[in-house]
Amino acid sequence: MDITLLGLGRMGRELVTHLIDAGHTVTVWNRSPGPTETVGRRGARVAATAAEAVEGAEAVVTVLFGPDAVRETVIEPGLPLPSGALWIDVTTVAPSDAEEFAAWASSADVRYVHSPVVGSLAPARAGSLAVLIGGEREAAKQARSIVSLWADPDKIRTFDAPAKAAVAKLVANLALAISMEALMETLRLGEAGGMSAEEVLDVLPLTTIAPIAGMKGPVVTSGSFDDTQFSASLLAKDLRLMLATADAALPAAALVAAELQRAVEAGDGEKDFSVIARDR
């Protein structure tokens, strides 16, 4: 297929490699030109503008920072996606955003599928992400043939509406954020009681937070947060979406949101989200 990918942030750079390696004709565009050079050397065509990038595309994949970036790139300029094209939005957005984008796509004779991913850069590179797919049945089926390139086939979940896929992604990231808070608090408690961080981490595989302890425990104890798998600024944005979406209090989410915002304001927004544990 002729596929356009808009957005070459950390995740976009991983996903586009799978499209190229699968033999698709790939065109890319990014607001800052730096990442396009590497992707161009891999075999993608680099477009100067988003409008140029989508010319003749059968499918357009957007991997942007958040809903405002989608509006700025696609909605507000009325990006001329070809009639009948498939728009797969990987960007994490609120369900209300997904509904808005689906309505815009329908008015433009474009088929919209929301397909966010659950997982960080390492599984993205390995093609083992969890992938959520929300949209009309035939469009979702076609989207699956593309997004399965970066998915663990046992971790694909399909929904009958884009908004449900958006909610599912927020649910997954809420679980991640609260698990990180749990890891921080268990370390605080253990160390207050005389245990070393290593001794606490040796106990946590016996608990319900074993996955986050295995994933982020060594990062926290090392004190180095520069290997960014999922940035503090991205998770902070996602938590704002959660809090805006919920119709009841989410106190744990609000707590982690505040901690992440402090990290962002301290200049650590591009570090791994686990940076909130640095001063535990």
C-alpha cells in the first residue's frame, strides 16, 4: 500500500520502520526535520509538508503528541486526505476527541480508525505492542492488517467505536501511572523500616505490582532516567485527558498527575516518566 505516516517522535520512528520493512511505499512528514533524515535513509519518501505527504495515500497513520497536535496537523488546516482513504490515528486522545475526529473524517469521505498502542519503545521495536482498534468493522479490519505489523497478535483488542479504543488506552495508562506510584510508595515504606531498595525489590515479585517493579525498579535504583521509554510529559498529558474524561474523582490519578507536572516544570519532561521516583 501507499502509506503516509505523520509524526516521527519516539514512537513514530519505531512504527514507521515496520511499515518500510513490510514493503509498503511509505511517505513521512514531521514538524521538525531532524528525524526525517534517518527515516529517509531507511527508504521512506520525505515530504516537505503534511499536505504533500498525504497526496495519493491509501492509508494515513498519525502518531502525534496529543489531540491538539492532531487538530493543528489535520483538522484545522483541513488536510486533504484522499477520498476513501483510511486514517489510522495512533495518538493518545480522549474519547470526545476521537468522536470529533471521526465526525471530521466522515465529512471528508475518509474512514477513521483510532488505534492507540499500549507499551513503550522496546516492544514497539520488537513488534510486540498491545494494540487497540476502534472503528467501523470494514475499516477496522483493514487497519488491523497495518497495525498488526507492530502488535503482539495476542494483545490486539477491537472495539466497535473509536471512542472506546480511546477510553481503553486511558484505562491502560491509568493502571501504569498508579502502578508507578505504588512502586514509589513501597520503596519509601521499606526504606523507612530499614530495608534497602534492593531488598524491597526482591519482595515485590511476590506482589501484584511485580510487572512495574521488574520494569522500573532497576531504573529507579540506578537514579538514571535518560533512557526514555515513555516520557514524563507524555504521561502527564495522558493523565490530564483521564481527569477531564472521568465523571467521578480519580484521586490517585490526580496525585500522579501533580508529580509528573512538577517533573515537567523542573525540566525533566523528556526523561522517562519514572523520574518522579528520583526524590522518593
